[in-house]
Amino acid sequence: MQIFTLLFSVFGILTSTVNSWTVHKGQIYTSENQLFNLSGCSWFGFETQDYILNGLWNHPMEFYLDMIKSVNINVLRIPVSSEWIFYNFDLYPFNGLISSDSSLQGLKSIQILDRLFDLCQERGIYIMLDLHRLHKEYISELWYSPTDDLYTTNTYFTTWFKLLDRYEKRSNLIAIDLLNEPHGRATWGNTSPATDWNIFVQYAIQKLNDRYPKNEWLFLVEGVGWGKDLSNVLDLPLQFNDPHITERIVYSPHTYGKSVVSSVDPYNKNQLYNEWEYAFGYLSQYGYTIMIGEYGGITEIDSQWLLYLVEYLKEIKQTNAFYWSLGPNSGDVHGLLLDDWTTFDSFKINIINSLQPHPTF
């Protein structure tokens, strides 16, 4: 009996789920069915020609993580590119880009991502990996590159497999953002498998789920039209035979104000509400979970727009979101930190704390 019990215990360890997350009507739940309130932001750099988190020339990684936690951000969205993971996996970043963090000297970029996971784990901060780009220079329309043979559907999966093979046992990996901002030829339809993002999403999620059966990460699905447009989801919903997959689907639109979209009127509340409701907000009425994957702005231009967005998301009870971005060097919307990479923009911090006042640590 003792031998059987021991074998059963070992078998249980080997087959147990590393990560288990579900969503229900706009709320996230842990494996213990505990409510998890998310307050997130993106920290970019790995997906660019730098192949490293930006800002490490000013402060060590630990400085930023302590700052992030001090303002109650509990999840980081980390963008990557296929050009890095598929073609430059063993690359070392330029030393000048990590000059303020001696602990990173001599490490490959992927080892620095390892360290980020470690330091976040110590602080109770979770990570979502985001396939932000195929090419390092620009955001691709689709999950493959129609203009060259460098990035195919196989490249897409190899990129994710290399990442997830490395991090599948990390208990602070909460979610996968399948592809950043499909646009251009990307459609949410049922006519062309070459461009129908929704058809590919179903295939991709099933394939990833089959490869990592011990992990139940959340799958973030962006809309088309630079991520925002999810207006066809009700007519063409994602469908899976496995209810455990369905319970992990999060619709993740991106939305920006006038600093990014010049036609936006940041003071026309009714128009903004109608646009958000049409593009994605309506889904909340049908029990779907929405998580804004990117929002942000320049305080002097977008403050009223941001206030309206927070008000709207509270009204539809969808308050888990990721602010873009941590650093101030996002050209169109700047970031949470001011140009000194040391001081937070107090208005933006108030925005994220108002949207999610009680994040889970």
C-alpha cells in the first residue's frame, strides 16, 4: 500500500497542471477558483532591433520591477518577435543597452528573459508573452508574411514552441497573446483560410493546447483592424470541442485615442461609447471575457479619452487591461514613466489604478 501510494503521488506530480487559469463573464480565476484581478502593462524592447527590454541603460531590471509593483501592476505583457526567437535565438544584446544592470552582462537576450521570469516570480508578478511582430522592424498583417518566405505558418508555431518549451514550467506565465494587431488583409470571416484570422486562431489554439496539455494558460485573441475590431465574433464565434479551452479564451481588443488615431474626438462621449460597444463591448452582454490588450495616450492629448475609456470599461464590468507601455519611448503615446525613466506620470497611474483598484498579489 505504501509503495502504491508513493507511485500514485509521483504520478500525480508528473501529470499535474503547471498553470491553470479560466475566465467567466469578464473575470479571471485561478486553479483554486479564486478571483484574480489583473492590472497590466507592456514592457517592450525584445521585439525590436534591440532584442532587449528597453530602459536597462538607465536602471537595473530590479529597479523597474520594484517600481511596477509599487503602483500595483501585477502582470507584464512582454512583446517578442519571430525574428528574435526563430532567427536570432542565441543573440547577445549590445552591452550599451544593459549598461545599468551588471547582473545582465554576458547573458544572451533569452537568458535575460529567463532572469525577468525569476525576478517577477520573487515579487509575485505574472508574465504574458506576446508575439508582437514577425519582422523586428514592423507589425505584420497576418501570422505569416505574404511578401517573403522568411515567415510562414510553420515559423509562427516554431516561434511559440521555442518559447513555450522553455517557459512551460514557469508558474508565473499566465497567458499567451497569440498575435499582435492583425490588420490589412486580416479578416474575421469564413471564406478565406489565408486571411481569416478567426479560422487560424481556432487551429493555433488547439495545436498549442495539444502540445502543452499540462498547462492551461489564457489565450488572448485580438481583433482585426489593428486589433480593435471584434464586431463579427457573435456571428462567427471561436468554437472548440473541449470546454477547458473555451473557458480560457479572452478577447483582447486594442484601442487608442487621438494621439494615435487622428480622427478620434476625445470629447464626444456618446460617439466613443458607440464605437467601443460596436467593436468589442457588446460581447460582455453574452458572457464573453474582454481584456484590453493595449490602451494608452499622451496625457496632454488623451486625458479625457482615457477617463471615458475607464468609465466605459467599468460600466461593462471588464476591468482587466494592459497599459501601453512602461517606458516613455513609445513615440505616439509615450508611457507610464516620464522621460527620466524614473518618475511615473501621476495621471496615468491614477488611470490604471482607477480601472483596477484591487489587483491580486
